[in-house]
Amino acid sequence: MTTSTIPKWHLEGDWFDACKCAIPCPCSFARPPTYGDCDGVLVWHVREGTYGDTRLDGLNVVMLGSFVGNVWSGEHTDPYAAVFFDERADDDQRVALQTVFGGGAGGWPARFGEMFHPEMRGMEYAPIEVSIDENLAEWSVRIPGKAEATVEALTGPTIAEGERVQVHNLPGAEVGPGQGPSTWGEATTNRADSFGFRWDRSGYSSKLIPFDWSGPDGS
């Protein structure tokens, strides 16, 4: 399928991750991971979306991923991934999600896929539970028996109650240029046990970034 046969599409939503880097994750600043390699849970929650005439509102996509080195410099190695799509999606929505997030519909997902270029370990439709507080105090994802992450917004002695740690213009924003701001947090739960990805940790980095994408030519 070429982009000339792809309908116009537009997705708005929130992306977040929970990884093994120390806070703040240097990958988002276009630097190598804290410990030289990284793995984690990556979540895309579509608040509003269209793919041609197909609505994608409220659907979720989750990726388990790992790599060694700096993705942004093109020097990373051993990239692996597995993807979960929302089992609530009907046939048309499944085609749309696979096409967009698989990179076949252009836009930022295609650019990110070309850059990361992972070896795929698997793909599955699964129940995906995503929760994001309106005030960004907490965010979480759960795929029963497969993966789970719970995050609390980063805080400290000089932050007023209800305020968030945010960064504008990240040099390595995982959702692409012009997106944000990012809100930073600490993962109190971060575990995975699926497709060869296995970890169980807490206390490491997380960030949440809104995204607004379009295609097939936009980013």
C-alpha cells in the first residue's frame, strides 16, 4: 500500500512511557540512555481520531520496546518491539490502527519507525486499560498478564501543590517535533512479561506528551 492510496487521517491524544532510565530519561533529550540500554512500556491513547471515515476515538496502542545506544544519533543497536492493539477496535479500526502505527500511512509514525527500525517480536489484540488524570497527577496502563505501568507526577520540596514538572521543546521528543509540553513522572509500577520482554521495577523515569498528528503527508 502506498501513501497515494491512504486516506487523510488525523489523531490527537496522549503518549507516555515508563522505562529503565533515571529521572529524567536522557533519551528525550537526544542523549544515550542512563545505563547504555533501555527498555520500557510505550502507550498511545487516541482521544480523537479519524482515518478516512473511520473514527478512532478512545482507542489505545501499546508497545514494549528495547534498544542499546542512542536512537536519535542513528547509532543504536538491538532494537526490538512488540505491539498490542485495542481489542475493542472493529475490523475497519484495526486496519486503520495497524496502518498508521505500522508506518504505512506516513506522518510521524512512519518517520519514527524508519529511525527506530525494530525487529518485531509479536503483535496481539488485547484488553488495554489506560487512565490519565485530567490534572496529570497520575497516569497508568494495564494489559492483564502482559504489562502494567503506574506513574505519579514528579514532585519535590519546591513545587507548589498541583503544579507539574514540564519541559517545552524536547530535542528528542518521542512523538515528534512541535509536540508537548512533556510532563514528567516517576513510575511506581513498571512490569512486563510478554513476547520475551520481562522486567519488574519501580522508581524510574516516565513522561507524558500530547500528540497531534496528521497524514499521509503531515507529521
